[in-house]
Amino acid sequence: MPLASRLMALALGFLGLGLAAVAEGFGAQERHLSSDVPKFNNSRCPAFWELQAPHVVESFILSDLEGFFYELAFHDVTQFPLCLTPPKCITSSKAIQRHADGSVFVNDTWDIGCFDHMYPQQLLFNATADPGVLLGYVPKTYIPGLPEDVAAKLVFPDTVVDFKAGPEGWIVEMQCVEFHSHVRFVGINYYSKTKSEAAFQEMDAAARARGLGFWMDHGFGLKRVDHSNCTNEPGWQVTGGALEVIV
């Protein structure tokens, strides 16, 4: 099995340790919304109402997640160092759909470039009754060398920490898994509908205003994503054997 695949298997197994704790502790803490910068530690995952900016509860709707997004930065070991070189061209195309039973979910066609090869994945996020709170899972994993169902039983609570609506909008998301009174995994993702530096700065300020710097400034840090020469992104096409940008 290639090294990248072994690392993915280890990461997925590690995250699986937190499933019982996630299911048991979800929504079990007292709610307290505040615009002050929260102070966190690694004894437990924050509740979603501790993470979210107050306006998320007031104005976020699920359709704010729909559309094509560029990931501009992340703090997530399933992206780096799982990909041993900084990954490129990470995108997310999100569509709101319904399961056969009528329940709503977000179908996220997610793409990551690692060692000059693209690895598209399908990530599903079930909506909940709370605005900006979803339960993510991966029904099939399309990683070479791994069984397709290796992550099918894992659940990743996903919180929209902050967002900006509209055609130049963005979303800051966080996933957290704890086990035995300790945070074992934190994923933080900056998704934007534009690739501008202004969008990154807005998201970074929003994330730090909600206390995410506690994690982003440690471990492998916050990684910026290179979006140059990305054939999977709008505006690129191959013509006559050469790569051209369409403007």
C-alpha cells in the first residue's frame, strides 16, 4: 500500500475512536452565544453555539452553502500531511439535495491535488435542525489502495463558524472529534467563491474572532492553498494539447 494510503488509513482509524463520544456528547452542553473571542482548550470539542458568530444563528440558511468554492486555506491533517506535499487546487462544489426519506443533505463534490494528480471525493453532510450545523460522512472513499467503505461509518460534526453571503461569499467551517476527554482531531477549512486575498483576510479574521487561532497556530499550522494552473477550476480548458485559460 502506498505511503499516502497508509497515512489515510491511520488517520481514518484515529478519527473513528471519537465516534461514540461525538454521538453521545452532541448538543449536551449549555448554550451561550457571545460576540467575545472564545477561549478554548483541548479537553473537549467546543459546542457549535460556542463556535458560531452570532449572525450565523440569525441569518444563515442552507442555500448559503450551495455553489462552487475554492478552498483558500486549511488546518486539517487529512489534507496535509496526509498529502506529503502541500496540496493544490482544492475545490468544493456543493449542491443541496434530498435523501429518499425526504431529509435534506449537502452533496459536496470535493477535489484535491496531490503530487500533480487530482483525487475527487464525494462528501455528504446531513442537515440538522440547527442553522449551520451538519453531520458529515464519506459513503465511498476514492483513495488508491483503500477499501471504498473504509470511512463509511465515520461521522464528522461540521459547524459553519462564520460566513458571508452572495457571489463573493465565503464560509469558515470546523470539524472536531474528541475521545477520552481530549480533542483528537480538528479540521478548519476556508471556502470562498473567489480566490482573492481580500477573501482570505476576511475569513482569517472571522476565524480568529471565534477563537480558532488556538488550533490554527499550533501543530502543522494554517496552510494556504495554491490555485495556480488548476485544470479542475472554471476558466481552464485543454486545447490542441496546450493548457489555456479562458477569460
